[in-house]
Amino acid sequence: MKKEGLTKFFGDTMPEKTLIMKKLENLKKEIEELEDLIRSKEEEEIVPRKIPDVELIVVAEEGIVLREIPEEEARKLILDYIEKHPGCLTSEIIENLALDPLLVGRILRQLEKEGKIEGRGV
């Protein structure tokens, strides 16, 4: 009886079995690709964090003073800084505006995607 069930599922001939096995392998690959895509999307969603609406001064372990301001305000400050200092480095923006490096990086990537700035990829 078990043999009949397998024959119904896989078919009587070897080419049918081979075809089914190839389809299963392709499905496994598709599943792995989708799982990788889901993981990467989850990581992207973890990085952004809500910035408080009030300005807050944070002293980092290294003694650097960083301001936490709303993201939209940081975006305006960064664009203004880049206009006044063409060719500036990300580190200069972070230091001179006293902004969180993760926030600055995220905003710069957004601005580059929008075509508002051009990164040098150094």
C-alpha cells in the first residue's frame, strides 16, 4: 500500500521522479531566497528608530556630545551643511552638527536615493 501511494505521488517512471525532485529543489531555493529577503527587511526596519521631538544632549562614552533631534530637523540641518560645505565628509557632518552617526548615515542614504546628494563612496 505504501508503494502504491508513492507511485501515485511520484509516478511510475524515473523521469517523472527526477522532474519532481528538481521542482522540490527549486522550491527549496526559492524558500531560502525569500527567508533571506525577509531577514534583510527585518534588519532594515530595526535600524530606524524614533527620534524624540525634543532636543536632548547625549554624552557618549568617548566624551562626544550628541544632539538627538527630530529626524526631519536633522535632515534640514544636514542638507544646509552640505550646501555650505560641498565635498564634506560624513564624519565632519557628525562632528560639526553633533548628530548621532546612525541618524546621519540613514539620512545621507535617503538623500542619495532621492538624488539630492551624490556620495563619493570613499
